[in-house]
Amino acid sequence: MADEMTGDTPQAPKDIPAHPPTGSPAPSSTGTVFNIMRFSVHDGPGIRTTVFLKGCPMHCAWCHNPESFDGSPELMLRPERCIACGDCMALCPHGAVSQRDGAYVTDPDLCARCGTCADACAAGAREIVGREMTIEEVMREVERDSTFFMESGGGVTFSGGEPLLQHRFLLMLLQACAERNLHVAVDTSGYASPDVLYRVAELTDLFLYDLKTVNDDVHRRFTGISGALVRGNLQRLASWGKRVIIRMPIIPGINDADRDVEAAGRFVASLGNVVGINLLPYHGIGAEKYARLGMPYTLPGVQPPSGSHMTMIAENLLRFHPAVSIGG
């Protein structure tokens, strides 16, 4: 199903307009960012700066960044750091903080996520995760490491959350990177309209594409949504000739059985544009974040897969693709 290519520019298949439709959403010069990680070596080639955009349509049960789910800034608590000074309660303009059994608790229905309590907390027990940033602010951070990009063959990676959820902001960031001749990778679950994906693909050098499972029942159960659009968009990227590295989280008891791995391998082998498969073993490092955000963690009993099990999965996938690695 490959289309003719002109250089690195994707040619739109019949179901995708060659140009954005009339009345398409205007670009956005601001977006919500929850982290910018410098000197990253796991988010694409070379040394990179990874920009994490907030908000995600999936709520994967194993996600180690639950602060990325909500697209708005939110309050994260570290009660073990609280020194019981009471400043948070005294200064909260919305009366959301109260004292209960010697602890300071926040009513989520009253909290406006304004950050007043976090600013007042000298002990670091309160933090607002996520802030609105302009294109200029993000690019100023990115350009601090441009020398390292050139020397290492690195660049910028936009991750999340799901960066395509903030596609208006993302498109402006991608254009700003193109104007600076920066290599760009987009780390995505692929859950977006094909039209949005096409516009992003025109400005993206490499996709780091999360493929959790090709079993739709499992996908629905553990991410909250169907994986049909995810698989369809991966096929679209193949038809446009875009470079893709598949990222497969390996979650024991969920997607690590031989039949699951082989089904994913067959699907990847059918694409033709995948330059590598990164296997990402489950870890529970982010579990405590759920408690800090007042969210339940639904996989408390799952243990990380053993090294031997990961090696076996990698060897199984090598039957379908020649470049398989553990980690990435």
C-alpha cells in the first residue's frame, strides 16, 4: 500500500486530504507542558531534549506518568514532607485546604489548582504539575542544548501524555524546530485523527510509536479505548514512508504471552517502515505518584518481568524484525 514519495515528504493516501481542510483549527501559541528533560538518551537518536506535553486520551493501567492524564495543571501532594506549618490552609484563596486528624487535606471540588498553596509550601509537600508555556519559552529551553544535538546527531523529542492531543501547539513547535534545522521525533500512541497525524508527519523526522497490544479487547480493558485507530494510523505512517521505532511496553500477565507477542510481531512485519522495536519492561516506579494525585493504582500486584523473560520475548520478535532491543 506504499505511495509514491518525493524526498521525505509524505504523500497523502486517498482518505487524507493533501492540504488542511478549510476552517481547520487555528494554531495555538501556548500549550501545557509538565516537564522538559535535557540530555535525554532514551527518546530517539543522540542527545535530546524531551518536551512532555500534558494530557492523554488513554489511561494505561501501567502508566508511570499519571500526571500526564489530565490536560490541565494539577496539584500533586507529598504528605511525608509536610511540616504542619499551616500556611497552605491560611493562604488558600478558595478555602480548599483544611486540617483533619493533624494532616492538611485538600478538597478537590474546591481546589482551583491556582498554585497558591504550592508557592507557600517551604517543605515542598505541594506541587503544581504542568504550566502553560509559549512557543518562545519552549524553544528557548530547547536551544540551550543545540550544540549537543549537532555533535551527537540528536535533537528534540515531543512526548506526553499524548502530544497529538495538543496538536495546534505541537504543529507550531514542529515548525519552529524546522526553521532551526533541528531533528524532531514525536513519541505518540497514535490516537488522533488521520488528518492531524498527516499534518504532524509532514514536519516529523522520526516517530516513536507506542504499540501496547494488537488484541482490541485487552487494549480496551487496560487503556480505556479501542486500539483500532492506533493500528490504522500506524499503517498510514507506513504508507507515507515515515520512519518509525515501535515501543512495546511488556506487562506481565497482560501482553507478554507468546500469542500476544507473535500477533504484534506479525503486524509490525506487515508495515515495512519500522526501523526498530524497543521493548520496555514494566516497572512500578511511578505507582506512588497515583497516591500523590489521589488516584487509584490498579496494578499493585504486578512485578517487573525477569531479564530472561525479556530476552525470550526479544528472540521471539526477531523472527519478525531484525532490529529488536530491550529498553530504548
